[in-house]
Amino acid sequence: MANGGGGAGPVPVPGVFKLVFLTVLVLTVIFFATAVFLSYTLPQTPTDSQVTLFESCDFAWKACLGAILGLLGGKVAG
């Protein structure tokens, strides 16, 4: 047991998986940064479109984070 415990060793990672993972990671960072930026720059009484934009970015980074966890979980399980 040279790898420190019992397991099958490293999991091979295809290039397509890396591309998809990095794309989702970049989108997560962009949406999160945009949501943080908007939270500090929106006026006290934002318009409906500003609120919609903030809520969309807030949802998008959370959805992307879920996609990252799903990709990692699927890679480990499969």
C-alpha cells in the first residue's frame, strides 16, 4: 500500500472534464464578484431591473457552485 491507505490510486482526468470544470469555476468567480460589486454599489432604493440583476447573479454563482460540487462528486464516484 504505497499510496497511504487503500484506494485505487489517482483518477485519470480527461481534458474535456478539465475544460468544463475550469469554465464553471470562472463563471462562479465572475458571478460572485458581480454580486458583491452590486451589493456595494446599488443605491438605497434600487430599480426593479437592478434588483433583478443582483438576484440573477446571486442565483448564478450558487448554481455554479452546485455544479462544481456535482462535477467533483461525479468524478470521485465514477
